[in-house]
Amino acid sequence: MEKTGKDSIRLRIKRDGSLSEEAARFDEYEVPRQEGWTIMNALNYIHEHLDPSIAYYSSCRIGKCDACDVLIDGAVELTCIAKFERDVTIEPVEGSVLIRDLVVDTSRPKRRKMGKLLGS
Amino acid sequence: MANPSSSLVDRVVETDLLIIGSEGAGARAAIEAADRGITVLVVTKGYAGKSGATLTAGADIDVDSRSLVELFDLPGDVRDTPETFMEDMLVEGEYINDQRLVAIHAEEASARVKDLVDWGLKVDEMHHAPGHRYPRGLWVEGTEFPRVLVAQMKKRKIDFLEHFMMTDVVVSDGQAAGVVGVCLATGEVLFIRANAVILCTGGAMRVYSLITAPDEITGDGMAAAYRAGAELQDMEFAMFLPYCMIHPAAVTGNYFPYMMSYMLDSHALNRQGQRYMAKWDPERMEESTRDINCIAAAAEVTEGRGSPHGGTYLSFKHLPDNLIDFSSKWFPPCNADWKEGGFDMRDYMPDPTKEAIETGPCAHFWNGGIRINERCETNIPGLYAAGEGTASIHGANRISGNALTMTQVWGPRAGRFASEYVSKNKAPEPGKDEIERLAEKMLGPLERSDGPTPVELRKEIQHQADGNVWVVRKGELLENALERIGPMRGEDIPNQATRTKERVYNRDWMMALENENMVDILEMLARASLMRTESRGSLYRYDFPQKDNVDWLKNIRLRNVDGEMTATLFDADLAHRTPEKEIVAYGRKR
Ligand SMILES: Cc1cc2nc3c(=O)[nH]c(=O)nc-3n(C[C@H](O)[C@H](O)[C@H](O)COP(=O)(O)OP(=O)(O)OC[C@H]3O[C@@H](n4cnc5c(N)ncnc54)[C@H](O)[C@@H]3O)c2cc1C
Ligand code: FES
């Protein structure tokens, strides 16, 4: 990916509204570089200032609940502890049913339940 | 089940017993009910076993010290008894705990924690935390709780529904008949019909901007119970944890420096380099209780002697470098090698051999909440509550390690008594109008194109909490908060508009629904704090700095009467012990 200027970091995020049947695509966001931020802080910034429609999970913010995992440049990482220091591509983790954007439904019994609710 | 009872409801789900919250308290309630043959559905706003405060704990869980010897084979102290444990809870809660419930708690704690160990909970070591006369803390990594409890729930084939946010409790003919809410994963509005509901939704720390707790802890259960007509109590006693990170953004609320101050000799300094604890507790200094450490730090900040980011300094520089280095080797496993959760704290903290760490009090726990009796019943038949966010055993402040024990004792009790209730009672079918009204309120923010955004309003709520209802409180500031809360409730909340109209996992929508709860919580917090004209436990009033055991051995109960918040005083339950009836300086406990 292209290098951005010193003052901002570019996040390329996979957007996929599987249920609303929007086509999957990548959106790019330019976020001001900040000392001592994580990817989660950057996602909060995007939701607040750039794109209210972005979907991601947050809970403990300290890397304990293990539920904010995504693929960052292809590797599984937790957004709440991953450093915000370079341009990145972010995608949902693989192998689970996608809810929307970066949020997935993680385990099989839960998936069955969801299926039931959706009437499928 | 299709056949929605309202045109706005996408789906109706039915169960006998509905449990809101899947963690320490909720999971235990579900296991107990399933063992009694009751059909249970557990719903959670996040992922089961991956949400709530339980897994974030670091963590001590209390049982009386004699049981540590007899049941857990640990070097506890056999002189301890459940009665002594009870007495310590009353001292720390400053005698406004519900004493009958405290006695049950102290008695049942060891057996319920033993269940966990029998199910495979891994205990690291034993701890003696301040406030306890004997060592009572079993040290357990917080993530052990969901590991063990989710396995037990799965073993019993308990049904879960994740990403479901309950918004309101449905009451029919004065009885709880289920809840309404949003399935965040599908965007559907659900009515879950149940013969009884147990609220296990935890605290409300998110009303503040700096918190140790997870993001979703927004007081939903307490606020929904309040709106449904349940009584809440002790809402003025939000608890803060001292010496948490307040900067940078990545680690705000992280309590690693608190752990350091607990394990090592530390100096808390104001901007002039003074050890301000000398003014508050010259004997114990930084080893004083958590509430006094918080109040002392907040007073320094309020009086203009704080650090750049609005806290104070925690220094270890008086210790030799190699001693500080060595500490990282013997800290408890979850904090060894400068780790807290997934963080290497050296990346975010200045080097403690060279510099002081900027820290501040962060909201950590909710001592008050939905008032329950010994059967976990609220004043609404069929509505039960357990765990954090219930008012009963902690009084003005909890003793260290006792929040986790609370979930393990009271979760199963709620499961047991609610099971007995559903075997005898069926909830009446709720009126269509009521469901329609609640669903309409829920959908409002999506339908409006113009109005305050949920993000703006969230900031305003936290601004009020941080500025006017923080650790040290004053009548004048509390009145300022209440003046702003009026229009927030009357105009801002009912007019919120999400900036995006997508139904599936819409963060704006979730925030809008949470904001309604947070405003209810903030009002309860501010009203009860204003009414209590003394200082006790985790509440410090600048303008009333003494503890008044003559007039204030009382609890404040709050209730929604036709949309108005009413506050009433009740005498505290002194069934077992009565303190001296005197007025003393804040902080004197024994
Ligand atoms: C960082 C930290 C460290 C701690 N350390 C200790 C310790 O060492 N010792 C100790 O005793 N205590 C400790 N505590 C306190 C203790 O962890 C909690 O009080 C306790 O775990 C609360 O358990 P709970 O089951 O009541 O609620 P939680 O664990 O908070 O669970 C709440 C559940 O309710 C769900 N929920 C919330 N709102 C809704 C809604 N609207 N709809 C559906 N579901 C909802 C959540 O998704 C979650 O599943 C600590 C707390 C924190 C934050
Ligand atoms: S939010 Fe819990 S691990 Fe990231």
C-alpha cells in the first residue's frame, strides 16, 4: 500500500453488509496520527468523525475478552491492543458467519441459534 | 415463533425463565435453573463469555479464611468465621448494608466458590487484601470464570442469544412478562416473553469517561428496572479505583499502576511533589483504603494541584532500580513482566525508575442498584436481579474481592428462587399497546433524520458525570448536573437521531439506546448524592465532610412514580450489629 504523509495514517477497511446484501468493498480512511493510540482508538475516531456506519466490536479494551479480533494485513490481531502506527488493511476474521463489516458470529451453536432467529 | 404481538416487533421468542447477562451472575443463575429442570434462555449484549466485567478481573474472590484451610487446602486462618467475615463487610460498608443479606452471603460464599473449583477453576494463590482481618482472597485470573461457566452452561445445553440488547422490561398486570430489545446482529426488534426475568447486567461505570470496566457497562438493567417501577437503592455509591492510567488513549482506565502500588511501596504526589495522603491518613498513607486514596487524589485535582491530564503522580523513584526491576518477576502471573491484559505496559508507561506515572481514579464498580431481598426478588413479582448492579450487601463500599463472590452467591440464589416462581406462576399476556410503545421508542432514533446525535449526547452525559458528579461531590455541582439532566431527559433523549439508518450492528443505534439508560443512571447518582448530606464509604461530599451515624444510618431508595424520580429515606437494616451513634471524621471505620 502507498505510504501516506507523516501526519496521518491510512486504514483500508473491508466493508460487508452481509445481511443487508450490500456488496463487499474496501473503504479507505485517513486518521490523524496520534501517539499512544491503538487500532481501536482509530476505529472509534472513524465512527465518530468519518463514517458512522462502520461496525466493529469493543468490550474490555485491554486484550482480555478476545472478541475484537480482526485480520490486520492478514494476521489475526486484537484491535484494542494493536498499535496504531502504520498504514493497514483490516478485514474480519475468517471461518465465522459475518454479521457486518468487522463483526462476526463466532461459534457454531451460536450460529445455529442465529439461523433460527432469522428463520433460515 | 412468528406471530408478533405488535406490528413493530419482528419476532417473538418464548421461554420460561429469561436471564439478561451471561457472565458471573447470569451464568450461575442459568446453571442453577437448568439443574432444576427449568427452560432458560440467556441473552447478552456481547458474546457469551466474552463480555462484562467478570473476565476483566485480575482477581481476588473472597471466602472466609477458615474455609480456605478446610475446603481449599490453603494456608488461611482457622480463627476466621463467616460471622467475622460479615463484620468486616459491615465495617467497610459503614453499616448501611442489608445485614440479613450480608449474613447469608458470608455463610454461603465458601460453598458456592467451591462449586467453581470443583468445575475446574484454576486458583493461583491466596491474598490478604486491606479491610479483611484474615486472608480471604483466592487469586484467580478473571478469564477463568467464563472458561468454567460457559463450559457448564454448554454441558446443560442452555440456550444463548448473543448480541441482543434488552431495552425495557415488559410489565403486565403488575407482573414481569418478558423484555423487549434489539438483536444487534440482525437488526430485528424482539419481544421475549417469559414468566420471570433475572437481570444480571452489571454496573453503570460507562457514565464516566475514565473507567476500568468494559464499554458495554451502561447500567441497562438498572435503568430498565427503574423505568418498570422497581426500587433502586444506594445509587450514590459509585466506586472508583485509585492509580489507574489516564493517558494515553490506548491505556486509559488500565489499572496496572494500582497493582504496582498494591505490591510495592509507592508515593502519591501532587504537582508540588507533596505526599498529599499525609492530610488524609498519615498512618497508612498510600496503604489506606481505595476510597480514601481516590478522594485524596480527586481533592488535589479539584483544588488545582493535579497533573497535566487531570490526575496526580504515582512515584516509585525512592526505590532502588534493581528492586523495581525484580518486582516484575514476582508479581502475580497476570501482571508479571509488566503485562496487563494484552499490553506490555512499558510501551505506554514512563520508566518507573526514572519518572512518576500520571494516574487518576477511574470508575470501577457499582455498590448500589436494584433493591433485592434474600430471595433476589425486586418489588415487581417475577422480576429478579443478581450480581453487580443490585443493592443489598455492600452498603457504602465493598470490601476487596467481594464483587466476584457476590456473583457466585447471588446468581445461584436468583436462579433457585426464580425457578420456584416460574413453576407456580405464568405471566399474563402483555397488552399490545405497551409492546408497541416500547418498540416505537426503540425505533425512534433510526426514523428521525434530525436531532442530537448519540455520539454528541454520550459526550455530554460523560461531561456532566466527570465534571459535576465525580469522586468528590458538592451540592452546587450536583444541582448543576440535575439542571442539565432535566432537558437531556425531556428533549435530547427522545429526539436522538442516528447518523446512519442501517439496522444491523449500528453503533449509533446501540449508543442511542444506551444513552437513555445512562441519563436515568446519572440522575439517580446525582439525586441520591445531593440528598445524602454527609460523607461515607465511596461518597465524599466537600460540603458535608463528616460521617453522621446519628442521622444517616439510612438508605436512599429511588423510584419512578409516573415519570418523576422520587427519593425516600429508609432506616438501614441493623439486624446483627449496630455502630456507635456519633458524628466522626470521614474515613474512620473501626
Ligand atoms: C478491571 C476490573 C477488575 C476487577 N477485579 C475484581 C477483583 O479482583 N475481585 C472482585 O471481587 N471483583 C473485581 N471486579 C468486579 C467484578 O469483576 C464484577 O463486579 C463482577 O464480575 C460483575 O459480574 P456480573 O455478572 O454481575 O456482571 P458482568 O460480568 O459485568 O456481566 C454483565 C453482562 O450483562 C450483559 N448486558 C449488559 N447490558 C445488557 C443488555 N442491555 N442486554 C443484554 N445483556 C446485557 C453483558 O453483555 C454481560 O454479559 C473487577 C472489575 C473490573 C472492571
Ligand atoms: S475489546 Fe476485549 S480483547 Fe479487545
